Amino acid sequence: MAQHFLLSAASRTLSLRAIYKAGEEAAYQTFCEMRWPETNGEAVCPRCSHDETYKITTRRKFKCKACAHQFSVTSGTIFASRKMDFVDLLAAICIMVNASKGVSMIQLSRDLDCHYKTAFVLAHKLREAMAQEVQTGVVLGGHVEVDGAYFGGHVRPENAKADRKDRRLKENRSDKRRVVVALRERQGRVLPFVTRTEGEGVALVNENVDRMATLSADEASHWDLLHAGWDVERVNHSEIYSDHGKHTNMVESYFSRLRRMVVGQHHHVSPQYLHQYANHSAWLEDNRRTDNGTLAHTLVSNAMGARVSRNWKGYWQRAV
């Protein structure tokens, strides 16, 4: 009886290993197809662009027949020097695109069965891949909503009431407080920027919005300068949120997602990396009506097209 049980357990173990190996091979092939779509996954040398290579199967590497350069499917990408299995990388991508308001690094590390630091760096690398679709330098047109929201820099009140300070005053605020200024086309994309003050948003509008566009803004006085160059619709939120089509509901929807990501999932975001979370939220907002399978393939393709991360390669070794 015991021998039969041991044989049955060994058989199940071998079956699980076979299933995992098959999944790993399928995930690897997916990365190859995303890296070299023009050759249906066949390797192309990143150094000389030659498409004839030898396969080094024992190390999952390739050797160019022309220049003898050795490389892998992740060489020169954000996953360069990776140690995780391809099936785990693909699982991380699926988890990231499925979480509509982000996922905490503790939860991601548990889902992937890896260290917190590994999940933290991997997630930020994926945010860099997302940011390729949320790049500045484009010009928005049509109807554009503009607004700003404050993030971070929370100052805890003192325990005793007599020791508490008025946190509304500038001198009592934290220097970690930042503003995310967002420009959002109606039926279009979101462009987020991290600034020190909300007033810097006018300069951002000058650089990224077409002069023929119509703008929507709230009653804040720093938006008064927009009337000098654009057709501007203003809505006074102290009196009404939407005034016969005049509103900033679309950009407020973006801030709602970002705030729930920062407060509800991550609880604390460093101002140094707030721009990456802002881009992550913008990517999710822009692709909110796209199915998860397409989003996963898009993110894999972006990651394969991205260069080695200068900010996150060797992050925990302080090699940044």
C-alpha cells in the first residue's frame, strides 16, 4: 500500500513538472514572438541584425553566424539579466494588467512566490514599459480637460491638541508633497505630469495642447491664464460639478483611479517615483475598455521593445 502511494505521488510530481515545463516553453515562445515579430519568433542578432543564428539550447541563447555575438531573447530589454522563469514573468504581466487600480508589491510577491524586492523592481520595470505609450511630446486636440491633484506629503498631527499645528499653512507642509497635473482628451488619452505646484500646469498646456483645442478647467485662479490662447470652458465646483456639458469629469476619473491606487494599494508613494505610478494609472485609464489578453500581449511587446532600464538595473545594489 505504501509503495503504491509513493509511486502515485511520484507520478503526480512528474506530471506537474511536465505541465510546468510545457507552460515555461510556451511562455518562452511568446516572448520570442513579441521580441522578433517580423520573423515569427526566429532570433535576429541585436548587434548586426543578421537573421541566421545557432541555437544554444542548453542555455537558451543564440549565436549569430555573421558576427558570433551571443544573446538571449531578453538581451538589451528591461528583462536583461533576469533570473525569474518566463512563465513567472508572464504571470506578473497578467496580474499587472488585470489589477484595474494597481496591485501592492506584497501581494505581487506572494502571487509570484518571490521576494518583495524582486516584485518591487519587476513592477517598476513594467511601468517603464507602459510609459512608452504615455510619452510626452505629443499634441492633444479636440476637447481637452485639465486639472491638478496633490499626492503624498501627509503630515501626521501631534498627539496632544496643544502641540498641533495648522497643516493648511505652507510652512507646516511636507516638502514631499507633489502635484499631478493631467491633460485628458475627451474620448482620447491622458498625459500626466508631476510638478511642485498646480500653477505649472499652464506651461504644460502650452507645450502639449493644440491652439485650436477647447479646454475645460475648474475655477482655480491659476487657470485664468489659459484664456489668453484657448477657448476655455470653466466650471465652479464650489457651486456645481457639471454645468450643461461644462465639466472636468473625465480628468477627475483619472485622478480617482490614481488616488485609489496610491492610497488603497500602495499606501505610500515616494515623490521620486510618483511619475511612474501616474503613467501606470494613465495606461490603465487609456486601455480600460481593452480585454486582458490584448493588454498582456501589448505589455509583453512593449517590454521586449524597451531598452535596459537605467533606473532599475541593479537597483538594490545601488548601481543606479
